[in-house]
Amino acid sequence: MKFPVQTSPHVEAQSSVAGVMTTVLWALVPGTVVAIWLLGWGVLFNVALAVGTAWLAEALMLWLRARPFHPALTDRSVLITGWILALCLPNLGPWWLPVVGSLFAVVVAKQLYGGIGYNLFNPAMVGYVVLLVSFPEAMTRWGAALDGGAAELSLTEAASWTFFGALPPGSGFDALSQATPLDQLRMVVTEGGSVANMGGSIWSMDSSWSLWLNLAFLAGGAWMLYRGAIRWHIPVAMVVGVLATSSLLWAIDPDQFADPAFHLLAGGVIFGALFVATDPVTASTTPRGRLLFGFGIGALAVLIRSFGNYPDGVAFAILLMNLAVPLIDYYTQPAVFGRKSGAASRGAGE
Amino acid sequence: MWMAILLAVGLAVLFGVVLGIAAQVFRVQGNPLADRIDELLPQTQCGQCGFPGCRPYAEAIAKGEADINRCPPGGESTIRNLADLLDVEFKPLDEDLEVQEVKKLAVIDEEVCIGCTKCIQACPVDAILGAAKQMHTVIEAECTGCELCVEPCPVDCIDMVPVDEGVEAYRFPLPESAHPVVTRGFGLRPEEPVNA
Amino acid sequence: MPEARVAVSEGLYGFHGGLHIEDHKAPACERPVEDMPLVDEYVLPLHMHIGAPAIPVVEPGERVRRGQLLARPDDFVSAAIHAPTSGTIRAIEPRALPHPGGLSAPSIVLAADGEDREAEPFDPWPDFRDRSPVEIRSRLREAGIVGLGGAVFPTAAKLATANPGGVETLVLNGAECEPYISCDDRLMQEEPETILRGAQVILHAVDAARCLIGIEDNKPRAVAAMQAVIDRLAAEEDERRFEIKVVPTIYPAGGEKQLIRTLTGIEIPRGRHVTDYRMLCLNVGTTAQCWRAVVEGRALTERIVTVAGGGVTDPRNLRVRIGTPMADVIEAAGGYTEGVDRLLMGGPMMGFALHEDEVPVVKATNCLLALRPADRDPTPTPQPCIRCSRCAEACPADLLPQQIYWYSRAEQFERCQDYHLFDCIECGVCSAVCPSHIPLVQYFRHAKTEIWYAERERAKAEHARRRFEFHNERIERQKAEREAALAKKRAAIQAAQEKKAREQAGEGGGQPAASSGDGDDRKAAAGMSIEAARQRARARKAKAREQSPNTVSGGGQRSTGEGRDTGHSPGAEGDS
């Protein structure tokens, strides 16, 4: 009897890419629900538009590149890209922000590099940064959270705002955008004010929504850790990087620099640490390399926030560290079996 | 303004001096390029490239007098290695040369051999053993498969025989999945059970 | 031989990575080992061990008996092959091997006569303790004993790597960590004494002080059976060198280096022998065969094979003669079930898929595993690596398989070696955990074999280049010598030269120079006939050719005469 030739492995598959991606998608749910509750329906529109565009763009690009849809499209990775990008966008932004961002992320940052597994940079962050530098005004349309904020808008009002840029006639709501805490920090930094003087307002805003959102993301992160979709190294190292760098700066001059707790809770640090920096394709893969990678992101994010031109530096920090990954991986190879220092010496005959 | 110009000129002079010194200090002796090319060639000494042996061909490539795609025994992999070394584009084997798929060795039909020693003269690596009017034989381990002995034989008693390299020389192929599927559409479905 | 018990380290050490995996050992391991009935034809590949192929010592048509030597070891690392039953040698010809590439290789084909008559055994040595280590090693060599865990390294050669008295610990490998396989488990349950007696032989041969027996904790009956014999030996013979270490069931706990690390905490790097660390590691099946070879005088002609998987009707362990066609073994286990599409030699992790079942059971065949698609996931399409590094977390050799994969696929083999490709033990854990279902081990095997191939090619090219350079040098020197000699002779005996040239047109003008090397001038001056000189040159040249053409300067000078004789020197010059 003849058999077709097959290569190993010959055992049951232990996991699949689609399975990993599904875990991540479920982990995004609590944060997204809380974001909708806090920031209104605009978040939902962002997610729907970004995910839908990303999926269509992936399909189109696969077709153009003459690659089969299965398994590239069915592995759900592109949904994550769109979703993560959407969660970075302002809740009162126009409809074309998620569309343009997703298109750029999937077409340029992912598919033109060769599709999943081949992209050097995190696609969602590339999309976000492109939007940030191209449409700085639209990217600041954050509506206030909760009472008196964008969450007050009804579904139709929010849809009208997102798609037509205006509230339906008769709506009494004044959806004014408002500066985020990080924007305020930026103003202080650029205009020479004192961080300490604005401390109260930062904390009032933070406690209003940032904390809840971060807790929801943490819940998702715990789920991913439990399911083995991510490892602890990068998030922990990134948080340590943020805390260490900001503590150092704060110790030097508390007037000029915000305190560590603010840096940790404001902006995208927790979200980025759990969902973006842990993207396996663009992150470092060795245990030591992951620590270095995460710490680098945290440190760079704080430096960019403190000295740079943009309010939040997490996206830039992630992209910069993406660039360093091949180097990090090469120099942080684990010691191979039998070559660990001292491991073999005990029994060696010589 | 003047300061900037001065600075630029100063830097240019500085770098020029540094580079000049470096060129002297780290000067490489001889012609290592030809050596390195020679190392990549299969050393069959077959002369199919048009040069009398691998070394002359290597020197010609180093001087830019010969193209990298003129070595049939080396095949595609040698051309790729040369392209890598010289940082030029890969090109397929020159059209006037014949692609050599399998490795072959010369075998003398000892019944027919008349002992003329012509093949011994032709062999570039002295791999043929024999004496005038005595039967000749090829030392298998030394033969490079260059075929130079085939032509001179007046009785056509030399055959090029494909080498059986044995189990030890087995090379595992890359899995089929190493090459991306190029197809538009849904793509591969999970494998169906196969009944032989 | 009473020995003080060597203090063993408390607890175990474990190793990095590994995989908890469904073991599938039942139902085969629930049934006693049965004898496989004789078949009509046996095929014995000459190369079924690590090292040089064996050299046949029988001719087609010869009648042989079971245990009779068919092929002798060719080298220090090589193993003898014996007739698995009595019969007639049908042929010595290339036959399909159990090989991942489906290759064929020279094999001895034995037509069985069904009588199964035994040949005269080796001298039995019940008193093996009176035999020297050298005698025991040569017996193991004569009996064709190789490692039966799957590596098939000749046991005699393995023992010889130990310096006399240089082994402190013998590690018996009864871990058998691969799913489905239970041949060692059954052997430990049924013949624990043979295993331990065999271990005593080895302990004696290497003068080791203790023997650690590593058994996975999923084999309680094997542990109990072995412990019972150990206790009895301790009570009856004061044999206290044995100690069972029950190791956790985590694949690949039975890998030699992983087991040693688990038991002793010592990591043996690539390129070092286990014996460098005063240890020796043998499979339990191997020591049982050592007992039979040394004490009973019987050669290795059979082994236990697990026939398992959803693809066979009646999974079980069979005692199979080496050389039995696998199709017959499957038949003896009830035949295939519906839908079988894959036959493996070895386990599902390290085994390889066979192209066909008409290949023989060899010494390395510990398992025949027939699988249906239902027994594994239907092979999913491999996807690009997402660098999740689960492979690195699971790798028992602490490698970064995802990086090696990347470079193997790009055929950047030097980079593969930067990432320690050759430390890979091909255990298959990385392929099994990969969420992208990439056949990683196949990539690594590809890279390894390509690197070996390239190294061989480089060595060959280097050799050819040296010979070519020498060839050119020789041609140059001959030319120079010839010209010098010619000038000399022209001056000395110009008249004779001209006369000879007229007589022998076509033979070329330089014949006298042929014998320029030694005393020819004097001869010529003495007026010796040209013809005589030519005869002498010829004779000398013939003699030179009989000797090695490699002979450096001597060979070169002598062939001067030959070149001139046949008048082809111009051609030779043109070559250079």
C-alpha cells in the first residue's frame, strides 16, 4: 500500500491563529462596552466602520495579490487591526477617519509588507499615526465623557454627527469637543505653565472615565493572559518603563513634568501595553527581548509626552520599538541547552 | 553663513583625512575577490565557461571580464552565491550553456578501452589511472564530472554516469507550504481524507 | 559485587519547555507482547544503524540459519547484521528503505524456509563478570547490538567512548515519552529481570557505580515490575546499584539529554559525549539485548514493535524479526481500518511518514503508527508565522524556532547556525504547538541536510582545486624540464637527434628527453640505441602509473616520459 507523503507533525493541533485572534477579539469587548457607555455611540460607529473597512481592504488586497482568502482572511487578525485603531480614534470624529485609517493600516502597513506575519510595523498604529499627522484637527474631536458629554447623544444624534458633521435639527445638545488631559498637559508644556497648578483638573477628568476604561482593558488583558494569547513580559515591562521614566522626570522637576500615576492612567498606556505592544508579529519574541521591548516603549512614550510635539507618544513609541525588534531579538537569544553559564560545569569530567 | 561654509569644509577635510588613513591602514593585500569567487565555484575545472579552469574564470569575473552565469556544474545555487557576493542581480545560466541537472561521473568501459592515454592527458585533476596500451580507470573519488575526457577518447568508451549519492546524502526538501499559494478565490480547504 | 550506594541528588531537575500531550498508549500497552508469525521474505538493509554500512559476507543462493552473520561491520562505528530466520539468500540488491525520502539502498533479501533453525550461538558467558570490557564490547559488536530507542547507534562504539573506569552513572531510559509507543513499557513489565541483568553487564563493562532508571509516571506497572526485581536483587545478591527515578510525563522527557538533565541537573551541550560527564545512557530495550548477546550468546534478530493508531484494527505490541515487511506486521495486528491515510515509523512527534508499507522493519523501528485523519486534526493549511514564540517557550533545547524557521525558509543557512540550528533535537514540540501549523521540524531538517551537503561539496571542491593546481604545476614543470633537457641534448648529440626525428616522424621530436630524469644523458652519450631508451621509459612509466598518480614529485616526473611517448604533451600544455 502506498501513502501520500506528509511532513510532521502528526498530532492533534494544539491551537490555531484564528483561535488566538478570537481570544483577543473577546478581550476587546469589555473595554469597548465601557468606552461606548462613557463616550457615546460614536465609539461604536468608529469600531464598525474601521473593522468593516479593514475586512474589505484585506479581501481586496488578497485578491489583487492573488492570494487565497482562506486562511488569511478567516484568521480574524484584520478585525483586530481595525478594532484597535477604532478605539484610538476620537469619539466625535467624522466617519472618514476610521475608514482612511483602516485603509492605510491594512493596505500599506500590512498587505504591502506581505500580509500577516510579514509586517514590520503594527498596522493599527501606522494607521493611527497617519491620521494624527494628516488630520490633526479631526483627531482632537474628543467629546466629554458621561454626563453632559457625548454619551448623552442618542443613537440617531450620534449617527448624524458622525456621518454629516452636524446634529439633527431640534437637538438641543451642544457637542463641544474638549481637550483631553494629555492635550492640557501639552498646552502646559508648550506654553510654559505649571503642571502642579492644573493638577486638580487632570485628576477630575481622569477619575471620570480613564480609570473605568483602564479597568475594562485590564479585564480583557487578564483574559488574554489566561488563554495564553499574550505573555506578561511586554505589558509589565512597559508599565515599569512608564513609571520609571516618569518618576525620574517628576523627581527632577515636579513643576514641569506630570506625576507617574497620571502618565500611567492617561492616554493609551494600559490599552497599548495590553493590546498593541503585545501584537506578536511586530513585537520582540525572546523573553529578555520582550522585557527590553516593553520597557523601551514605556520610556519612549513618556519622553515623547514630556518633550515632543504630540500629546500622546504611545503610538510613536511602539512604532519606534517595532523598528528595533530584529536587533533586540538577535542580541537577546536565550542561552541554548547545555550552554547556560555554569549549567554543565558540575558534571563535566574536565 | 561663512561659519557654516567653514564648518562644512572643515568636516570634509577631516573625513577625507580619516578615510585616507583608513584606506592605508586597512589595505587588503592581493586580490581577495578572485579568491572568494574561486571558493564559490564547484572546481570541476570543466572549462565550459570558456576559461581553462575555475581559477581563471574566477579571475575573469573579478576583473569584470566574465559574467556570473557561465558555470553549468555550479548551477543556479552557484550563480545565486556569486550574485550575493558581488551584489549584482541573479540571472539564469547563459543560454549557450546546457543546464546540468544531475551530478555525473566519468566511467570507462574497460572492455573497450585501448589504453591510448588521451583521457589521462585531458583530465584536469589527474583522476584517471592507466598506462599506454593498458586499460584505464577513473578514480571515482577524484572525478569532478567535467566531461573533458569524453571527447578525446578515440573509441568512445567513456560514459558520464549519474552518481548515486546514497542515503547519507539525502536532503530533506522544503515543505510544499514554503511556497505561497498563488490563487484568487477562497483558497485551500482542509485536507480531504485520501484513500490509496 | 556489593557496592556502597551512591548518594543521589534529592528531587529532580526538569528541563525547559516540553509539552503535555495525550499519550494514546492504550490499548496497545494493555496487551502482552505477542510473537509475530514468520513470513516468506525478509529484507535486511545493510545500513540500518548509525555509521558505515555493513559488508555482506554471504552470497545469493547461500543457505543460512537464524542468528548467522550476514554482514560484518565495516568500521569502528558500524554494526553486524544477522539472519532473522533460516532460509536462502535470494539476492543482495537495492530495496526500498523505511526512509522519509522513500529511497532504496542495498539490502540482503532472505527467503525463509519456515523451519527457523538456529545457527550455532556465540559462546554463552554466564560468567560475564570474568570477561574484560574489551571482550564484552567485541561481543556486542559481533551480535549487532545498537541502541533500540530509535537512534540505532552501535552500542559497542558507545561504550568505547567511555574511558576505563570513567563512567560513574549508567542511565537507563525507560521514559518512552512519545505518544502511542509502548514497547519499552511492555518490556519493563514482562522482562524486567532481563533489562536489569543486561544493565549489570553494562555496569560491569564500564565499571559504573550506580544505575538510575528513568521511567515516566504514567507507567505504574512498569515501575512496580522493575522495583520488584530490584528489591529481589538487593535481597538475594546484595545488588544495590539500581535506583528507579520516576519522572513527570512531559514530552520529550525520554530524550537522552532531557532525561539526564531531569535526573542529574546536568546539561550536555552539543558536541560533547554523555561519557564526558561520567555517564552512559542506554534504552531499556538495548540492555535486554545486551543480556541476550553476552550471557546467552544470541545475536540481535528481533525487537518489540508497537503497532498502534486508529489506522490499525487491533493495536498491540509484537515481537518482530528484523527485516519483516511492515505490511505483514500491520496484517498481524488485524490490518488497516477504513480511511487510513498515513503510516509512520516511530511516534507521531519524531517519526516520519512512509511512502509505502512494503519496507522492512529495521533495528530502529520501535513503532508502526497508522493514522486516519480523525486521529489528528485534518491537516490545516500552514499559515505565516505570527511570531507568537510558543515554539520557543516549548523548545526543550532553549532555541528560537521561529527565527530558525525564518532563515531556513529563506535558505540563509549561516543565520540558521547563528541561532544554533544544530542544537535542535528534532523532537517536534515546536511543530505541535505552532498555531500557524507550520511544519517547523521539516524546515530544520531541510536546513541541516542542506548545510551538510554544502559542506561536503565545499570539501570536494577544495580537494579538486588542489589537485587542479598540482596538475597545472606538474605540467609547467614538465615543460620546463623538457625544454632544458632538449637544449642540452641538442648541443651534445645533435646528429643523433636529427636522425631519430627522421626515423620516427609522428612520435614527436622530444623522445630522448623522456628519460631525462636520471642517467639518460650518460646512456645517450654512451651511444645506447634510442629504441632501448624508449623501452625503458615505457616500463618505468607503466610502473609509475601502477603506483599512485597522487605521488607528488615522483609521479610528476615519471609521467614526463609518458607524455612524450604518446606525443600528447602539446595537448596537455594547452590545458594548463
